[in-house]
Amino acid sequence: MSSKTLTLPEFGFIVATRGMLGFGAGLLLAGKLTPDARRAVGIALAAIGAVSTIPAAMLVFGRRPAATLQIGA
């Protein structure tokens, strides 16, 4: 098993996107709002969570060493 080191903002980003995806899915399945409102909010939150999965995955799995720039000799 490999380990990943995340900064607090990176961790917060990942947690927030997972939360939006889950909350959106929950709204789609719940019956507390009118059907039109539930559908609109649920789809929006689920879409935001799903689309933000790509940068979150790249953040965790696509980490490369920081590039350095040398100026001069």
C-alpha cells in the first residue's frame, strides 16, 4: 500500500467534492423537496461532485515532483 501526503487545502477540496456528490445523490433519492426543485438541486450538486472528481484524482494520483527553474549558469 502506498501513502500520499496532502496539504490541508487539498484534503478539504477532496472532502468537499465527495460531500457534494453524495449530497446531490441523496437529494435525488429523497422526498423532502418538490420534485422539480429536488431534481434541479440534486443534478447540479451531483454534476459538480462528478466533474470535480477529475482534478481531485489528478491531485492525489498524478502528483509529480515540483519542477525547478535554474536561471544563469
